[in-house]
Amino acid sequence: MNNSSHQSNGFILIEALVALVIVAVGAIGIAKLNAILLQGTSASKARAEAIQIAQDHIESARNFILSKGCSDPSLANNNSSFTGINAAFSIITSYPESGANWKAVDVCVTWDGGVCNAVGNRVVLRSVLACEGIGTSAQVGQDGAASMMSGFIRTPTGRGQVGGQQYTNSIPGTDNKITLDGINQNDGTKTHYTSDGNLELIDSATGKVLLTVNRRSCETKAPAFSTISGKLFVEAKNGTPIASNENLYVLSSDASYCSKLPYNNNWVLPSGATGNSIKYFYTYYQCYLGAEWWGNIGLVRVDNANTNNRVCVGHPGTSNNGTLFSRHPQLSTTRAYRGYRTLAQGKYETVGIGETNTVNSDCPNPNGQPTYQYKPQHLTNHHFVHTVITGQASNSSCEAELAALNNYSPTNSLGAGNSPPTVTETADSKIVAANINPGRFYCISNNDGITCQNLGSPPPAPSTLLTGTITAHNGITINSIDTNNSACTTSLIESPAAGKYTYSCQIDWSGFTAPSWNGSIAFGLSASGSLCPNNPEVNVTPNGEYVAFSIRGKNAVNDQANNSIPNSIYFSDIPSNVTGISINFDAKVDCGSLGQVDLQWTGNTTPKLLSWNPIANAQNYVVERCTNSNSNSIQSCVPTNPVQTTTNTSYNVGTVDNKETICVRVKATATGLTDGPYSPVKCVHRSGGSYTYQ
């Protein structure tokens, strides 16, 4: 029989088993991936639901306050629970701060074992509630209490909508320009009407639509944008700006967009000034807003700034008239644009930018609210000044800084292109002293930008409070407390008990633009005294925020000989939204150090263990080791490689290779005490099956 005429068909058993294993491994991988995805989806859903629960509780508190007031005894801290769709939630509502006409509320929502003072499985929201409806809600009564009427709050977003299509080839539209100082300069955007009458704001470089205003059926085309523009000044220090252009952004709230010049992220240098004669750099910004918009425009600095680097707004020649809309110089990172209109006696509603008092009955608003005739508004000279404010008399206030800037008026260059246009600022039109440069708030329903009806003062700016006690020993006295950059208002009080002090440091974040701060708080002690940590405890509110601090950078004794800022606490990160940090200290002539570890080879193991007696006050023991190889006898070395930090009083060197020497030393450590000296070096050597110990 010719075997070549037959072919085998099918699989043998081993092939089938291999295929089954491959399929099984793939199925397990897919199942595991699916489980991970489901777990992530479940966590995301729980967090989203927790955010909604927290927001609902804040809104409930807001409604309660508007109807009952802040002094109602029912408004108290409380705990509750809620079984949701994705998890069972615990809710803690508290009211940590309050003022004459405002109250702060914290809502913490946790699930699946989360706690408020940790970062997992929890959401914390904070808001400030107005005890009266003034300034924050849109309609108030004569008695100051909010009057709830249908549709009385109008959205601040206005007619604009964020985004739209993108033009990938030819980018249509007309170039937009910032017009200031008698010059016109393209700001990198275009305005374009589509064939159906919709209005678009387009990025000239990418073709991306930034804002869209849709035409209503009663309009032939959508209404034009309003604008708010001005200069952003940054102070020069030794001829260099205190912040880079790329780290400062002008941002606007809701559906709006702010452009900034120049394109290359370099500050404009005033012509005629060089080196240390340069006092300020500057650039221009312009924000685009749709009809009916009312909101906020602010300056944000994204890097970690010095707390002395603040933002000033206002007119240097205007005094404080005590109203919310005063144009006097003041610290503020934002400017609020609000408008109000009288509906009836003691009743008001919000007014958007460019709206008139005439109702447009032919073109009703889709949400049922009245539509008012609109004329685009172009508000100019709304300047921000980023400057240094310290306790020194020469630059201790926005008044002083803006007055100095106002007197500095050389020929200025806009600085774009090969031949930038220039303008000379005259004495009648100086850099900051424009007639309408507003303060922190601006009323867009009044031509002068000052007067608005029955508006209360805003809540105070957020601040951080650091407190603690210092126990002084050996007759040491403490006579001062301050920061290395005058960051906070401080106090130091000696209690009736001799040697007991309490301290506090209040950091005011008004006009501070960065998200966190680093710096030192230093204490003045008598000549031989040193600050020593005394079981430092850091308590932070709201719970869960991280505050990083150290004593001389490593939680060690901060003596005067070892630090350029002696007896200080260094904070590498204080987020600007936390308060209630408490750290206690001792002050002594000698903060003390730990004893020396005495190593001994002990036990019956092979090799033996290294053991030692506990050192008083030690918290940990640091083990360092080194090795030498290819030697017939012990060849000692100096251990420098830390291999373990332990609370135990023994160490196992592990396997020793043939002809290898392992050497070890140990020291004791504790927070607030000087590290103990290293122990004498102990070594072990192996030759074949025998061990030699030193």
C-alpha cells in the first residue's frame, strides 16, 4: 500500500490540550481585565454620586439660610446616611466659619469605609452661603431676605456657548484686535458669521471654534460679542519680572474666552528702560462675552509664588468709599461683573453685559424670561497689577504700588512683529489711572461702574491659621515670631505659667494667585536656645488636605548653628484652602541626642544575628552595610548603604557567599532629637562552611 496517498486529518490529543490551555489563559485575562474595568467604573459612579449628594446638601443649607437666616438654631453640625444607587453613603455637614452676613459650610461624603481625614473614598465640598440674598442671589426684598419668585435667577453664562466646529483648511472670519493706547493689535482670534447667521469666535492659529452664539428665529443674525480688556502689569525686581508670562493667565467664568498678548510668552518691555531701571513689564488681554453674560474675570498664577507676590486692582487716585463697588486700590485676584435692575419696590434681577432697559417683545427668551434689547459693550482699562506687597513702608499696600506705577510712564511698546507700534502715555492718560479702572467689583448696569442697589460686602478672603504652644526650658525666653517673607500676621503670647508660650500665624490669601505656599516661620530665642519638636502634630481643616513641613528640612533639631533661618519651621507646601494647622515645640539649651548602639553577634543561627539593647527615646534604627568579596579572611569595609529602617533590635545579615565579608553598622533615630552616633562596625566572613565574626 502506498502510504503517500493518505493524509492525516484532525488533531491529536496533545494538540487539543494545548489549544484548550491557550483559550483558558486568554479567557482568564479577559475576565480579569473586565473585573478591573468594572471596579474602576463602580468607583467612578460612586464618586459622581457622592459629589451630587454633597452638592444637594449644600443647596439645602443655602435654601434653609435664605428662608430662616443664619442664626436659626436648627442650622447645626449633623451626620446622616443615604443608601444610593452605587453605594451606601455617610454625610457629615459642618459650619466651620461665619461672619456678619455669611456662613461657610463643609459637606463630607464617604463610602465603602472611607473617612473624611483620608484621601480615599471621600468627597469634600466647601461653599460660602450668604445670610441675605444680596450680591450673591439675584433678587432681594427690602428687608434683605431673598424673595423666591419663579425664574428670578438668570444664568451668568449669557448667549455664548463654548466650542463649535473646527476649520481645518482656510480659516474664515475677520481678525479681532485689542485696541488700547491708540494702537490696534491682532489678538489671535477671528469673528465669523456662518451662513445661517450664527456667530463664531475662532482661534486664528488652529481654526478651532472657541465660542458660538446661535441666532434665534426672530433674529437675522446672532448679536455681536461684548469685550472687556486691559493690561496685565508685572513688577520687575532687579530688572527681571517676578513672574513669567507663561505662568500668568487671565481667565473668565462661564461661556466666555480671554486672549492675551504677546504670542511669544515674553513680557512687553517699556522702551527706553534697561537693566534695573525697568520697573514693570506688561501685556494686554481681551475677553469675549455673549449678550446677557455676567460673571468673573481673574488672574491665575500656576507656579508656587511667594506670598508677598500679590495682585492689585483699582484706581490709585480713588479713596475707599466703603461700598462693594469702590474703585480704590485693593488686593484681589478677580474682578466680578454684576448688573441689577429694579423689578418692583425692593425687588431686583440680574442684568447681563450690554442689556438695556427696553424689553424686546418680538424676540422672547426660550426660557420664558424677558429679553432686553442689547448693544455690545466694550469695557477697557480694566487692569491687573502683579506686584510685591511686604511690611516695608515703601511697598506695603496696593495704594503705594499703583501710585508708583502710575508715575512711571515712559514710551511703551506693544511688542509684536518686526516694527511694533509705540505710544507715549501723557500725564492725562497714565498707565493705571484710567477713568474707569474698577476695583474688585464692577456694576455693568451702571455707566459709571460704581453704584449698584443694596449690595452687601463679600465674604472675607480665605486664610490659613497656624497655631501651637512652645514650652521653654532652662530660662530660655522667646521674644518674636515672623516669617522669612512677612507672609502672615503673627502673635506670640506668654502665659502666666513661666516658660509657656502660645503662637499663631494667620496667612491672608487676598491677592495671592498660586495654589500653595512654601516658606519658613522663625522664632526669636535667647542666644543659646534652640527650637525642638515636641511630638509635633499637624491637624488640618478641611480634613484630608496635605501640609508638608519640616524642622531644618529633615525633622531634626533646629539649632542656630545649622540653619540660615534659625529656629524655624519650613513649610514645603501649604495649600491655600486649608486652615487649623497645629504644631507644638520645646525650646531648650540642648535638645538632646540619642545614645550609641552596641552591636553583638548572638544566637545559634548560621550566620548569627546582630542584636543590641534598646536606646532610650529611639523611634527607629537605621542599618547600613557593605561587602567585600574573593578574600580568604575578613576584609572589613565602611558601611554607607542604608538597607533597613526598623523598630526591631536585631538584624539578620542573610546569606554570606563563600570568601565574602559583610560589615554592618547601626544608629538610633527619633523625630526632634539628634541621631545617635553609629555603632562600631561588625563584620562576618565565610570560608567554605565556617564563619568568622569580628
